[in-house]
Amino acid sequence: MDFLKLIFINIRRHRLRSLITAAGIGFGAASMLCIVSIVLGAVGMFQNILSTESQFILFERNVSDLFFSSVRASQLEEIRNFPLVKRVDPLLVGIVSSPNHPIITCFGVEADNPRLRQAHWLHGSATAFGREKDAIYLGERAASFLKATIGQEIPIGSRRFLVGGVLRTANGFEDGGVFFPLSLAQEFFHKESQASLATVELRPGASFVAFQKQIDARFPDLIALEDKEFNRSYSQFRILNVTSWAIGICSFLLGGMGVANTMLMSVFARVREIAVLRVCGFSRQQVAGLILGEAAILSGLGSVVGCVAGFAALVAMNAAPQLQGYVRAALRMDLLVGVAVVTLATAIAGAFYPAYFASRIAPAEALRFE
Amino acid sequence: MNTEESRLGSVPAAGKKPSSVIVARDVWKSFDHGQTPVIQGVSLEIGRAEMVALWGSSGSGKSTLLHLLSGLDRPDRGEITILGLDPSREETRLRLCRRHVGFVFQLHNLIPDLTMLENLRIPCFSERRPAREIDARARYLAEKVGLSHRLTSRIQNLSGGERQRTAICRALMNRPEVIFADEPTGSLDERTADVVFNLFLRLVSEEGASVILATHDQRFTKGCHRSLHIHQGKALPL
Ligand SMILES: Nc1ncnc2c1ncn2[C@@H]1O[C@H](COP(=O)(O)OP(=O)(O)O)[C@@H](O)[C@H]1O
Ligand SMILES: [Mg+2]
């Protein structure tokens, strides 16, 4: 007699219940995969904005959000003259509304900022940046949702600006944003002689530690973090990460309880059959194995289907032009495998008590009611 | 029977097989924390290939005694050995169930969505025996009860009599020394019950197994070597 067959007859016997359980697990796996991928994708995009060829991000110490950070032009000037430093690129970040668009992200950058050169200019060119009066430059997606093109005048906040060009960048956030010459942005946001942050590239061979020490000594109100340090310590990323984990754990708890419930029902409905198996020489462990096996098959099925569905949803999201930029999910194999494994583990944990219960069924008691 | 030896659950020495397959000494059992006394001091011995009926009215404690004698339940007091082994130890009980004892219940207790053959394989699940040998045994028994043509039918497609005959085959799959039968034909109509019961007795005696049969019907006690009347917690010779 085949152990698997004994498991499968019970799954087949309650097809609908099995299907619902597997689907529940599948939804859990799919949503977990989507949430984590989107968060990782968002964090990844944000990191991209900050680091082009730079190694350091320089910003105000103890701010919770980079939008509130402020670095003075005079400080940047001094840092530019550090012997260790090759280049410093200030970035002023601001958010404004226009009549139909509640959130437009604005980036104030200097004309020689490398990201402008690296972008693909659909209209206009990097060389014109900052030379025309009151001109701004739109990311490709911003141009499409603002329905604007080169040479047009458009309202941004309380003012009107001339569209000086349209560029496509490698980064979703930037593509949905508006680039200002730094001085224009400073004036527009009333942040004269300031930037939100700066990215810093050191000269080849320069010591990272020495640079950080120098910043600490000279500007105690600033902090220079290596890109990967920043990713770890920036509180917004931490909040996102913790949130996605919390949601994930909750969905797994729900999934585990669903499995526990299903398997308990399955055991209750089969007390007599299990008792007969015990009479036919099945050990407690073998009986528990039947229940755990059933849970493993259901959750395996659920997690495979869920992961495939979640992955497909993510691919579709990444391809959808409407979401371009805001949602760029990280499609990662390790994540897929991780979610599948955790789902399986949760299901088996959920089946633990039912399996224990089944293994304790007393044959004499169970066979008594005839 | 050396009681010390049986308490330790040791295997009887080879060649010195005990003449009694089951020995019970002063067995007591009550339920609901002593509120419902059911078995009150039963002692008995059942020999090799002996067929013993436990006869009594409904509720007299036949099933309870059968469960105790087969090791499915434990007595409050007293000692029971099966083939010289102590069935109160889970390991021993498993070993007995896998090789030495078989059960037939009032309800067939077969798995309805498996075929007859698949059901017959279940008692052999934990024994490492070649599948071919197991299936040959199933075919042999099926033929004996006239169900060769039903081996690949699902239980849900069998009649009541056919199901009970399948249950008898299942009990005999591992060539057990003892069969415990609790009202094995209790769910069948009278005519079918007689046919199935005679088949059961014939097959079991061919196999040389001992039988302990619980029944409330005196018709069936006649086929047995000996009957015990279960009454007020005692087992008295009839
Ligand atoms: N697990 C139990 N809990 C409580 N009472 C029980 C239990 N098993 C049996 N009994 C009681 O023991 C008595 C004998 O039951 P049983 O052995 O099934 O009788 P029979 O098989 O002779 O009809 C009955 O009164 C029954 O209610
Ligand atoms: Mg009974």
C-alpha cells in the first residue's frame, strides 16, 4: 500500500475543501511575493536616484526623511576642495502639486550632473540644461502624464515653466519627476544656497574611512554614509522593510491557521478511519505523517501556484506603462524560493497540532460507536 | 504461564510456544473514573486454534472485554498476555497488530474510495514483504470468500455482504494467530449473516487461527468450541 495514495485519497475525497485551502495558501504566497518584491523594487529605485557613480551619500545628521535634510552650499564647496574628493553632486528634492497632479517630484541638479549625460534625451539635449531661462526638463513619464512636450509652457505649483527637454532615465522615480537647474529649484522651493543631499565620488584609492572622519570632524551636523550603509540605516527603508515583514508574517500566520483548521476538520472527519489504520498496525508516527503529508501537498500546491501567479502579476506590473516607475518590482529567484519554502514551513507548522491529535486517537474509543 | 516473564513482555523461547494464545488474569475495567464498572475480575485462557464466543446482551461489556484482550485498551487492574507478550506496551501492541492478530468489526471499516485489493494491502503496510507476495495472499483470500472478481472494485460499489467478506480477508492478510471479531455479521440481514459467518468460521479454521467472537446472538455461539456468558462484569462458562 502506497503512503502517498492514502494521502491523496483524502485530498480527492474533499476536493473543494482541498482546493480552497490550497488557494488560501496560494494567495498568501502570491501577496507576500508581491509585497516584498515591490518594496525591494522601490528601495532599489530610490537607491538608484541617490547613487550614480558616487560612493557616498552626504546628508543632514538625524533627519528621518531626506526631504527634510539640508546641506549648505558653502559646506559643499569646502568638501569639493577636500583632497580625497573627486566630485560632489548636490541634489535638491522637492514635491509640488499642479492642478491635476497632486504629487510631482522635483529634482534640482547642476548642469554637469552625470545623470543628465547618462539619460537618453527624447527631446532637447543635456547641453541645453540650465541655459534657458525658467526652463525645466521632464522625465519621460512625467511628460506623458503632464501631457507636455518641448517648447510648451506648463504650470507647476504656483508658477509656469517652459519645457526645455524630455529625457528617459534608467530609473522609475526619476522618469516620473521633473528636473530643475539647481538654482531655479532653490529659488522655487525657497531654499537658497541649499541642497537636500549630495552624492560624493572619491578619488581613486582614497580611504573611505578617512573621508568619513574628515566629515565628522569638520561638519558634525552632516553625515556621510557609504551607499550600502545608507541602505541599511536610512529609516524610511527600515520602515518599509519592517512593514513588509510584518505584513508577511501576518499573512503566514493566517495561512498557518487556515491549514490548522482544515487539517483538524480532516482529522475529525476521519477518526474512525485513523483508528482502523492504527488497528492495522500503523504507528502514531505514521498516522501523523499522513496528516503532515496532506498539509505539505496542499501547501506545496498552493505555494507553487501562488508563486507562479505572483510572479506573473509582477511581470505584468513591470510591463504596464501606467505603473512604469512607481512600481518596479524586483524579480528575484531567491525571493521566489524563499517564499515557497516559508509557505511550506508555515503549513507544516499549522498541521502540527492536527497531526498530534490524530496520532493520539485511541482505537478502542474511536471504534466504540457503532 | 510465567507471569513475571509476561510482565517483562519477553518473547517465549523458540520451540516452546505457549499452549494458550491469550491469558487474562483478574481483569477489571471501568469507565467514567470508576462510575461505570464494566469488567469485574475476568480470568480466562484461550488455546491455539480455539474458537471462543463471548455472548451477552447488548451493553454487557463484550466489546470492552474484546478490546482489553486484544490490547486495544488497557485494564484498570489485572494482566493480559497475547502469545506471551504484554500488549499494554505500544511497541508490542504494534508488533502484535502487524503480525499476530486480526480484527473484524460490526462495521466493515474499510476505506470506501480504495479498491478491495488496496484495502487488503493496508495491514501489510508496515511489513517489508514483497508486493507480489502480498497481492498473491490477497488473491488467495478473495478467492476463498468468492470475491476474486471484485478485487479491483471500489468498496463503495460492493454490497454489504461483500464488504464484510472483504473485512474478513483483511483480518487474515498477515496470517494472524488470533482473530478478534466483534459482531462481525451484526450489520447484515439474517440470510447473508449466516452465509458470511459460516464462511468466516471455515476460513479461520483452515488458517488455524484462534477466534474470540463477541456476539449477542446465540445462533453464532454454536459454531464455536466454547462460549462464555458475559454478565454483570464476569465471564462464566455457558
Ligand atoms: N469509553 C467508554 N466510556 C464510557 N462508558 C463506556 C465506554 N465504553 C463502554 N462503555 C460502557 O460500558 C458498557 C459495556 O459496553 P460494551 O462493551 O460496548 O457492551 P457490548 O459490546 O456488550 O454491547 C456499556 O454500558 C457502555 O456504555
Ligand atoms: Mg459491542
